[in-house]
Amino acid sequence: MTAFTLTLHILSGFLTFLIILYTIFDTKIEMTSNSPSTASSSARPLSQDTALPADAEDTISSVSWSPVSNHLAAASWDGKVRIYDVAHNGSAANGVAVLPADGPVFDCDWAKDGTMVLAVGADKKVHLLHAATGQQATIGSHEAPIRGAHFVEVAGSGAPIIATGSWDKTVRFWDLRQPAPLATLVCAERVYAIDAKAALLVIATAGRHIHLVDLQTDPSTFRKTVESPLRHQTRAVTAFPDGRGWGTAGIEGRCAINALDGQDARSTDFTFRCHRGQQQQQPDGARNSSSKVTTTQVWAVNDVQFHPAAPTIFTTAGSDGVYNFWDSVTRSRLTSHPPPNGADAAAAATCTRAITSTRFNRDGSLFAYAVGYDWSMGFAKNTPDVETRLMLHRVTEEESKVGKSARFR
């Protein structure tokens, strides 16, 4: 690990650690009336999932499926994006290509036709890999590290367009045929997360700002800017599959679902607590068990994703090493997947077995997730025995069943 990479890790982890400590003592613990119910959920250990032969030498920061095949890209802090050919049933995978960068890679995405992989990160450059030929290219850059990037569909473009969001407080649109950006959006703060589906581009920045862009009407301006419904730093955002809303995940063990339009918001918008736990501790100096106090553990929610074929179903994944399937209509948890008992469970308690990124494949039958250290507990917890893993979960009928209230309205 280079000194630059270690510095980025330490700064990111220390800031998150301080905010989580503040959240533990500042956030109210009781469940709110609009929080999803957890009574009907069932727990299934992660040990039932399939491990892919991932060879990343550092934390995997982003995973992305091809829209046309079961090719899975995994971007890592070791400066590489690795591409795997996954069997349809998720039983096996072979590495087929590697895209190197000049520093940690923060995000990756596939072109809509599955021919190219995009990668961005600490080296401030926009990298492309042609999956079939292995040809690589650099098409643009920012003045600061690039936190996220996506292929987007812009009306009248006639060519693939890429949107990149950077810590330089800008989002830039790139046409692969031109060396200069097509347009630049100046954001309120540094870009922390970005996602695009259908006609909606969602941009989350520092300072709890969320910018929303209509890619079909006018991608050169913000449709609107709203304040995040969460109280603290945004960790991830994801757009609804139909572009009619978005989800927000934060470091405070909380997630929000919001509709784009006010009419939909009345039945769609809600915020809920997740990836939290309670434990009893005996204060130092206490002589009997009756003096135990109950404390609440708060883990960052590192990702939120919607099922592509059942859009009212979504997942959250956190620093506790757990991922959950939720139903946004009934506002209930369908299934929970905790770490296995034993050493892995202990590792989850210290965030050394965090889930750092997740994605559904194109039909929602497979759910990929990366396991590793997310630096939310600082550099001291990054010990040599921390594993980096790439996992596959076969989505069950219970986790993808769409009821009568199948659409947001």
C-alpha cells in the first residue's frame, strides 16, 4: 500500500469514526411510526452464499454487473478493476480481464451494451476498458479524486455519455468522441455518491445536499436540490429502476426512500433505522449485574440497491457485515443475512467484516456483495488478518416476490 493510499484510508476512516461516535450519543433510539417492521424477517447466515475467487489485495470499493451478461466488475483500493465471468447459477466464476489505474479505484460501471467498463478513483482520471479486446483508454480528468461515475442516457446524444462526480465539487459529462467535457455541473459541495437510472441522475455531496438531474429534459442544470432526509453524512445513493425516486444511506444506521414528485411522495417517502443493535454492558467499577446499562451500536449503511425486476424490493448493507432485503410497500424487512457465528461475527462488531458494495445482476437472480474493511474504525483496526472477499447470493422467491402493491404511486 502506498503512502498516498494509506493517507486517504486514514483520513476517510477517522472522519467517519468521529461522526459515528457523535451519532451514538446524539440519535434517539426509539422506533418511529414510519419505520419498517422487522417482525416478519428471517435470518440466514452469509455462510450459505458463494465466495468468488477474488484476488483483490485491498478493500473492494465498488461492484457492477454487465447489463447484458453475467460479467461482474469489482473495483478495489489496490488500483485495479477485475472482471469475472459468473456462471448463471452463481456457482463459479473465472477472471477474464483487469483494468489498472494509477491509484485506488472508487467506482466502476458498465456501458449499456456491455462492451466497456468505466473506472474512476484517486488518480483523478476517467479510465475505459473494452471488454472484448482489452484495449484501454483515458478519456478525461478532474482536479480532484473522482468519487463516482456512471454511463447515462442523454436524449439526442447518439453516443455513450459518462457522468463523473468528483471531490472538486463538479459533475462532468463526457462524450467518448471528444476530449473535453460536454457540460459541467457545479455542485454545492464535494461529491460523495452518484447514481443514474432511466432519466434520473442523483448526486449526493458533503453538507447533506442532494442534487437531482433530469437527463432527458436538461442535463446541464439541476432539476432541484434538496436536503438529505438523514441527519449525518451520506454514504450511498441509488435511483429507482424507473427513475421516479431514490434511496439514501448514511453513516448513522439509517436509510431513506424518497419519490421525485410530490404526488408520489405522500405514499412513498419514509426514513427508517437499520444496521443497529443493542447490547448490555457493565460499567467499570460496578459490582453486580443489576447495574448493567443498555447501549446502542450504530453501523454505517454502506449501500442501498433496488431489485431490477421487483422495484418495490430493496436491500441495505452495512459495516456490521449484514445485508437485508426490504419491502417498501409494507415497509417491512423480508430477510436478514448476518455474519456466521464465531470469529466472523466478532469481526463484524469491529467493522473489519463490513459489506462495502452490493449490486443485483440484470434480472435480479444474483446479488453480489464485497466484504472487507471499510475504515470506519480507523487505521488501527486494519490488521493483516482482515480478509477481502467477493460473494454471491442467489435471490430467493421470498426476496423477489412482488405483491399487488407492486409499484410506487
